[in-house]
Amino acid sequence: MNKKIAVITGCSSGFGLLTSIELAKSGYQVIATMRDLRKQDVLLHEAKMNGVESSITVHELDVTSQTSIKKLKSYIEKIGRIDVLINNAGYAVAGFAEEIPIDEYRKQFETNFFGVIAVTQAVLPLMRAQQKGIIINMSSISGRMGFPGMSPYVSSKHALEGWSECLRLEMQPYGIHVALIEPGSFKTNIWSSGNHIIEKSAQKESPYFHYMKEIQQYIEKGEPKFGDPIKVAKKTAKIASQSKPSLRAPIGKGVSFNLFIKNFLQWKLWEKLFLKTLYK
Ligand SMILES: NC(=O)c1ccc[n+]([C@@H]2O[C@H](COP(=O)([O-])OP(=O)(O)OC[C@H]3O[C@@H](n4cnc5c(N)ncnc54)[C@H](OP(=O)(O)O)[C@@H]3O)[C@@H](O)[C@H]2O)c1
């Protein structure tokens, strides 16, 4: 196979779908994976509209299933080449820490963190043998700063950041580069279908009801200003084509500014400012 091969997880919608199209447009053969193949029509339609249907192959992958990952591994080994892996699949659990069942934390980590490790482990032997490859992990601004009412998501993305730093240091001698994309808020399904709010915190009986409501209102108020996900897809495709990408790529309205302020201010001042903005 002469064309470069890119594997992307979570391509049924959002960043994954759009990045599949962008990479196909820039000459890759894309293995666009999704856990529910019944959802492939949207991607295939977009691919056709962009004239890249022959550059995209849809493959079933649930990042929480070892059986599913094994099948992907055999498939890639048959092709015998992988240039780019984009660990994109993810979802968000919201609620206040005290009220979130531990199993919801576990499930959150299974997808957003352990899923990334498992898929990466499946492609590393081939990449290492090639002495070449790029692994892009879809983190979030939530991987760099805490947000009340989002602790499962925030902690899974913080874990992803730490793991990616280690992996980057481990793999560089083998010519494999690891990069993190850190989007702010973008208009994708994650805010509706993907966002699992723990009902308990959103109910009047909850001691956190008032704060949860304020957080939801804060997010809803910001929604019209959420970014166009195509920007993230284009950035991801650009990073995939770089020979030595930077470790982190923050993207989105106010993301770099917020990170700068958070790192610049003392925590005491930062939390005061943050909570004042959040809770009116
Ligand atoms: N949108 C934002 O504002 C934003 C900001 C920062 C970071 N991110 C990150 O960007 C990534 C993509 O999210 P998105 O915004 O594009 O949301 P999205 O449209 O909801 O896409 C999420 C994708 O992940 C898939 N997925 C979830 N669990 C999976 C599993 N176990 N195995 C395989 N696929 C699975 C979903 O598949 P199904 O259709 O089957 O559910 C879907 O294809 C996530 O990692 C998210 O944390 C998003």
C-alpha cells in the first residue's frame, strides 16, 4: 500500500467523522472506526460529497472491548502499515463527585483512558517495527484544568495527559511522536447524546442542585459561541502531517488565554476568579 494509513476511533460523529474526511482529502487511506456500524451512513455520505469515498474504510471498533481491539489489530497487521493513530472516541459524565456512583467513574475511564491505552498498545508493535508513526490523543482543556460538576471527564482527560507525556518520552527514540489536542467547547454531539449527567445532582433534593443548575446554565449560555468542529478536524489533519508535532495543541475560543491565566495566577486567585465567573 503506497498511501499513508490513518486509524481513527469514534468516527460516527463530531471530530472523528470530520477528521476522517480531512485526512482522506489530504491523501491518506483512512480506517474510520466506530462501535455501531449502523451509524456509518453519515460518514459515508460526507465522504461521497467530498469525493473521497474510496479513501475511507469503515471498521467496527468499541474501544472498551478487547475482542474488538484484537480484530482491529489483525486487520491492520494484514495491511502491514500504520502511519497515524488518532484516539478520538470519548464521552463526558457530569455531576457532583459525592453523587456519582464509582461505576460511572470506572466506565468513564474505560472509554476515555483505558480505551486509548488498549488501542495504542494494539498498534505500537507495528509502528515500532516501522520506526515511524504519529499518535494523536484527543484530550481537552479539561485535561489541563478542573471544572466543578465534571470530575469523571476532567480526571479521565488529566490521566490521558499524563500518560501521553510518558508515552511521548518512551516512543521518541523509535521515531514515534505523540501529540495531544486540547479543544475548548465545540458544537458536537458530546453535549447532548454523549453527555451523561448524573440525574441525582440535577434534582431538587440534591444538596448540589443549585450549583449544578448554575453550571448547566453557564454551559447553555456559552453554547452559541461553541466552535465549529471542522477547525479541530483541520488542526488534527495538520498535526498528522507534521514530522515532529509539538506535545500539546490547545484549540478554541479563550483556551490558550485561560491556560495562561491559570498557570500565571496563584491557585488562590485563580479559583476565586473562576468560581465568581461560574456562580453568579
Ligand atoms: N466537542 C467538544 O467540545 C470537545 C472538547 C474537548 C474534547 N473533546 C473530545 O473529542 C472527542 C470526540 O468527541 P466529539 O466532541 O466529537 O463528540 P461526539 O460527536 O459525541 O463523538 C464521540 C465519538 O466517540 C464515540 N465513542 C464513545 N464511546 C465509544 C466506545 N466505547 N468505543 C468507540 N467509540 C466510542 C462515539 O460513538 P457513538 O456514536 O457510538 O456514541 C462518537 O463516535 C472526545 O474524546 C471528547 O472528549 C470534545
